[in-house]
Amino acid sequence: MKIVWSAEARLELRAIKKFIARDSVFYATRMIARIIERVEKVAVLSAQRHLVHEYPELDLREVREGSYRIIYH
């Protein structure tokens, strides 16, 4: 599976990092790395896929990292 980050996803990553960095730059950087690693694992391990229950007709999938939902197609 090829990973293509949308412009919105890149903006969200920056917003997450900025939000967490208000308390800790270290943990902000760490969370972004964990999210990116999770996305890379999903590209390889398809067993972690779950349908997004709000939009089952769109065939969107999701995984979680911490308290964040990572939604992809």
C-alpha cells in the first residue's frame, strides 16, 4: 500500500505537534513519530484495519495511536 498524506493530514500533524509542544517539545516530537510509525505499519499489516463506523459506505478505515484516530482510504 502506498502512503500519500493529504494536505489536511499534514496540517493536522502540525497542529497536534504544536498543541503538545505547549507542554513538551520532546513529547510532541515523540507523538508525531508514533503516528507516522503507526501509518507505516498499517501500510504493511492490513489486519489492523477497522471500518470508520460513521461512514461505512465510503470504505474508510481507521487505526488509533494514543487518543488520536488515523483515518485512511
